[in-house]
Amino acid sequence: MRKKLSLSNPAYRGRFAPSPTGALHFGSLVAAVGSYLDAKHHHGTWLVRMEDLDTPRCVAGAAEDILRTLDAFGLQSDEPVIYQSQRTAAYEEALLKLQAIDAVYPCCCTRKEIADSALHGIEGFVYPGTCRNGMAHQRVTPAWRVRTDQYPSPFPLPPSPIAFVDALQGHISQNLESEIGDFVVKRADGLFAYQLAVVVDDAFQGITHIVRGADLLDSTPRQIYLQRLLGLRIPQYLHLPVAVNNAKEKLSKQTLAAPVDETHPVRTLLRVLEFLQQHPPVELAGYDLKAVLDWAIANWDATKIRGIGTLPAL
Ligand code: GLU
């Protein structure tokens, strides 16, 4: 394990939280490098967390593969890697807290029922609230949804719309009720949803700064909403541009993005630094990985990044 720097800054704890659904591709490496450089530039701690919660989507061996690739780029977690598949008790506890303040309700609606009656929001259907006042029909294991309306509550509800200032994307505001709707925190198949798990784990790990791809920008208000309901600290957010292919599709397993080339880590890292508009000097191509990382840490400047939304992968 890497020796801690004596001037380590306790006010900065960042993380990279990949889902082990396949090998790291250029887009996920951008998030890994961006979060690492931002943490290290601020003398902070950088953690890796495996988001292996959606077990049907996880691929055997992918977590080890991702950790090996990160290692090949000199990116090592400062603390032991935690796995969401081991953290169900913590998510259960958070759900109990939400139940205790009546912020969630069981829902038995099928996809089809929702599709038949719902409006479109920014991320699929806006759930019409059918089960808010009790389920229309029973189901052995219902899904659990969070209320996003201003319902009568003895506890102060988070303000609507949810607004925050992203360090790169600026002022963001979202009306959860009309744009997203009551969202699922525990699925009918018994799995906890990403939105709840990420919030519980970021708090558990004392994360202060979240640097990740702008594909998650629309999720952030849901996460802030849950943080407010659960009385958790709200980290600072910085959403990096998302790498897209020639067809302007986000690089992902679905768009068949190629795994990152680990055989030439310096070359690949320089491409990532170019993508992040850090303008590495050309001489760095002849340096070893440690020297390139040291340059990148010392010279990291997130304000150089232009282009919110998406950018073509280099
Ligand atoms: N596990 C999520 C993903 O790979 C990222 C979670 C996050 O950074 O908040 O898309």
C-alpha cells in the first residue's frame, strides 16, 4: 500500500466508483484519472469502491480486471476497496430510516402499468404516484419508492427544486417531482438501487468531493435529495465531460467501447490528459508513468476543462 503523504488533507476524500460490468474503457478511465488527480492535487485521499450491486449486470472477473488496469496506470486506492455487494445491511438501515419518516412507500406497479399511465421525464417515465396512498394490488416483494412531492410531513422536507453548484457545470436545478418522479430505492427483485447505495456509501466513506462523468449529472439531485432526507453531508460535485464515439454515443459496454490499452500506459494517460484539456507538454511522452502522473498531479487544473456535456474521445 502506498505510504500516506504527511501533508495529507483530511478535508478532501474523493473516490472512483466503477460498476464491474466489463473492462475499463477510455470513458471510465477519464473518470478514474480525473477523480484521482483532483484528489491528489488537493493532497486528499482517493478511494476505489466497487459498485457490484446490480448482480445480474456484473461480469465475473471484471472487478479484478478493473483493479489491475487501475494499477497499471499507477492509480491505487489509499484504503481497502469496498464492495457494495457486502453492504446490504447498511442499505437496509437507510431504508428503515426513510420508512420511519414516511418518505418511502411500497409499490407494486408493473413496468407496463407505469408505461400506460406515465408521462415522459428526463430519464424515462415519471411515475404517476399510483401506490402513494396504498398499493392497488398486493405483491410479495414490492419495490420501494421515495416521495418527491411536497407531502404533509412532520419533518422539514428538502426544498424543491433541488439546486446545487457543480464545480465545472455551474448552477444545476431540477424539479424531482415533475422531471424524475418518485424513484425506486429498493427494487422489486430485492436489490437496492444505485441512487440509495451511492449515497449511503459516500457518507460511510466520508467522501467530500465527487468527480465523475456528466452522464451522472441528472442523478445528482436525487442523491442530494436522499442525503437531505437521511441527514447526510452533501459532498461537492464536479462532473467531467463524457467521452463519445464518432456516432456521438457515450463510450460504454453497450456501444462496444474498446478496453483501455494497458500496454502503453504513458501514451494512454497522455490521451486522457489531452481529453481533460490539461495540455501535457509533448516531452512527457518520453517519461515514465510516475513522472507523467507527478506532472499531472502538480499541474491539475479542472477550470481548464471546456465543453460541458460530451466531447469526442481522443
Ligand atoms: N457506478 C457508477 C457507474 O459506473 C458510478 C457511480 C458514481 O460515480 O457515482 O456508472
